[in-house]
Amino acid sequence: MSAPLTIDIPGLLTAKTVKKVIFGASGLTIESPTTFAQPDFIAVDEITAFRYGVKWISGYKFVIGRHYFIELKNVTGNIHRIKLKSYYSIKRDAYFKLWSQLLQELWKNYFKGICITYYNLYKNHQTFE
């Protein structure tokens, strides 16, 4: 991976960027340009688990939105979340595309190498946890 890839996540009702996810060679940076909070940096070697999915946001009798999420856990147990919430189909397709692009970049830049390493250990009949 040569240059860092940046994915901008727009707000629900505005085109203003509310979150940036930067994929670098040494790790992943999640920053919120609209707040004064420090960016979250997760080193590649410190990612111990991840989880992703879509949750339906239910109204009284029908679904009113979707909640796309990606969670990354590091070695200290901290969970870093990327959440995209769409209500009444506002930016539903755009958020789905961003969510799937984030997952593809995570796999391509970080998890693919880890998976190949563990596969080679398994293939060579070595134990691992």
C-alpha cells in the first residue's frame, strides 16, 4: 500500500464530512473533523477482533431505517466503532456503498495478510491461537 486511502463519510442531512477513515500502511485512523476529539489510531498489529453488520431500526409497525456498523477491537480491549445510520431511506444506498467499501479496504489492507499467515501455519501443522 503506497499512499494512504481516505474515505470521507458525509452527515445524514448534510454533505459535510462528519468522519474520515484513513487506511495507512501502519494502521487505521478514524477522525471526526467536526469535533475537537483526538483521532483514533489502530495499529495493524494491535487489531485482535472485528465485527460488522446491519441492524434494522424499527418503528411502531415497520422498519424506519438501517444502522450499518463496523467495530474493531485492539489488544487493550478498546472497541473502535464506525457507525452509519440511515432513517427513512435518506442516504441508504450511499451509506451501504461506503460500508461495503470500508469492509473491502479492511480486508484488502489488513485482514488478508493475517488470514494467509494463519493458513500457512495450519498448512504446516503448527499450532496457533
